[in-house]
Amino acid sequence: MIPRYQKIVLWLLLISSVLMAAYLIRLRARAQDQLAAVPDPVPMRAPVEAPPEQATLMVANDADGSLAPVERQVALPAETTTRARALLNDLFAYYAESDSPHPLAVLPAVNDVFLLPVPASKNASQSDSSSASSTTDNQIAVINLNRSFVDHHPSGIEVETLTLLSILGTLHANMPQITQVRFLVDGQPKDTLAGHADLTRTYLTANDVPQVTTSTNSPDGDVSPQKTPEKQP
Amino acid sequence: MLSTLLLVLAGSWSATAHAQQMPAQPAYPQPSTAAPLQSPLPAAAPPAAEPRFMVVLDPAHGGADAGAILGAGDPEKNFIVALAIRLHALLNARGIHSILTRDGDTTLDNNARATIANSTHAAACVLLHATSTGNGVHMYTSSLPAAGPQDARRAFLPWQTAQASYEMESLRLESDINSALTRQHIPVLLARTSIMPLDSMACPAVAIEIAPFDVKTPLTDLTYQEKIIEALATALQAWRSDWRMQP
């Protein structure tokens, strides 16, 4: 026969164990929420063992809706997919700076870039294809954007369009063999970037990016004021 | 998925007087998954003896889709529908038939918006957005590659690229609106973009994104709003004349 006081102690221990377990689960959930709310401290640019090269970033400006080339020294690997990703990471690092003309969240923007050969039939139909030899090297880039970056991207036709054009323009300026670009978000198709710009279509870099004829930047990275959209007074 | 759908239309409406007005007008596509229309939305208009000048105003977002958060913390969906209702009233007062794709805080997907525009045989489709970024009015036409003359006469249009056949008309409409806004001394930015439902609209269409006039004049400034509404109404009146003179 178990004494009454031992039964009470046993039940109290049991109840306190359940309460402590519930409390610990709640603490764990709260800690996870706090961690998710903090911006990812992972460095924006992965360390790359490659000599720095001069790269042209097509930098967007929200104030006047323009795209302008900016020359930067970027460590660019020789391998093409890593090279494309390094270019885009540098572009978004530029936008994450405090005086950015197109401010975006300080978050990793690009998970992966996949490069695939453009199917021959599509190659033949492209307006910029001038010869068979040039089209055989054309590539389609599938850019897998980071979900957190997309979720924190400002919403608006202008700001979203400029982000996409900036990506397309930067790839076109530095890797002209990339003639088409498609977008994924965390590996899944998504309708829009932040409610406006279409992410479901295939973009042609030669057609969709407004042409900038020359790059007239000084070596220290001054921006050439060549507007792409037409600004009326 | 939708790009594979070649949408119906062709025969019946091209035999109407509207077809006499615009003989090269292509068929209007219909989506396979169109959302049910809300009560204030119009049903497809029956063929009329006279081509009817109809303007479709599409206030963006609505319902669960709040759009951008504007400077004062207001969601884009509320600001833009209020402005669209005022423009709608002004257009009707000036004898221009117009309809709104939504007049309340209702969720409407892009296919349903394009369906309204296409089934109404609209002479002008104006997509209305707002943003706190930049200044003045940003005006966009579709960045789709323009369809060639042979494509423009096709009886069927792909749903996701229907706007490609209306590029020239859309640019003319944009020009009329640009002129009217410039006369009101409102800064205008002209560009091209790819957004839904613009690309699916089989009508002359522009997307208008209204930004603050400047640092001192926010979106909530009523005088600024009146200027924009007046300019848009004036431009659509001018477009009615241009539209009637089109071959």
C-alpha cells in the first residue's frame, strides 16, 4: 500500500514534469522565431579564390528609374555558374550598401545559378542570333532566388522591374553567352517578385534589357548617367 | 500552363459592326481557369450596332493582396481603389463608358482581370498602381516582343502574350496619357515591363504607377490626386478620338 503523501508527491512530480516539458517546447519555439527574425549574418559574398577582374554591374536607380553601368573589381572564378553567381552576389552587395540608389535588404539574394544550353530551335528564333556558330554557345540561366530576399523585396512595378533588369543587364554585360534568363524562388516557380514583376516568363537578355551603348566610367567606379527609361519633365 | 492555351474567340464577334470598325482586330482570348466575376463586374457585352468606346480601369491588388505599403502606412489596394472610383465617376460624367474590375476590397486574380478587359472588348485598359518609390507617374507598356502583322491578324492569341498584338495601340494610348500628364506638370517616367494581367490583355493597355509628386507632396495630397485624375480623364477623351480614327 502506497502512502497517501507518496501518491501526492508522485502526481506533483508528474505534473511538474509535463509543465516543464511544455515550457521548454514554448521556449524553443520562441527562440526559433527570434532566430528567423534576425537577418542572416552569413556574409553576402562567399570567399572566392580568384583574381579580381573588372566587371560591369548594371546598377538601378529608383530616383529616376535608370540603369547605369558601374565598373567594379570583382573576384570572378573561371567556372561559369560560379562566375554568374559571384557577379550577382556582388550586384546585390552593392544594393545592400547604405547609400545604394536601389536599396534592397541585406540578405543573401541568390541561392544558385544554373546554366543550360539553349535548345537549338529556340536559338534559331532569337532575334539576336546572327550565325549558327554564335548560337550554339548560347545559354539559359536559371536563377534560384532566396525566399527571404524575395519576401523582403520592396513592392512596386518600378522597383521590381529595375531589380530584374539589373540582373539581366549585369549578366548580359559580363556573360553575353547568357541569352535567356528564368527565375525560381527556393527552387519553386513564383508568379511575381513582390506582387508585380512577372517571374514566370523567360526573359531574353538582348531584348528585355534597354541598350546602353557605351560604358564611360572612370576606374574608381563613377556612374555613367545613361538612363534607360524615358523621363519626362 | 496557361501559355499552352490558345483561347477562343474569332467568329461571332468579328461579324459585328465592331469588326467593321476594326477589321484587323484579333480574337479575344479567354482563360480556362477564370475566376467567377464579382457582382459589380460586367458580363460580356453583346455586340452593339455602334462600336462602343469602353474603358476598363483595373485598380491593382485587393482582398488578401494588399500590394505595397505606402508612405503613410496605407496599403496600396485601398489608396488605388479610391482613386479609381473617382476616375470612374469623372469619366462617366464626361460621357465615357468605363468599368472597374473591382470597386471594393475584393480578391481578384490576374486571369479574372484580363477576362473582364477582354470580354468587354475594351478600347482602353488602364491598370492602376501606387508606390512610395520615385516621384511622379511611372507609365508602363508591355515588354513583350511586338507581334508581327501576320501574328496580329491571327484568330487565336496565346493567353500570356495577347498584349503583343496591341503594342502600337498601347504606345499611342501611352502617348496621349503622357501628353495630358505633362500638361499638368507632373513628372512622367516611361518604361516597359512584364506584369500580369497587362500581358494577357487584348486591348490597348498601360500600367500606371503613381508615386509621390516630390518629397513635400505625398500621395495623399488631394490636389495632386485631382491633377492625375483630371489628366487621365482628358487623355482618355483624346484617346476616344484617336481610337475612332483608327483603321
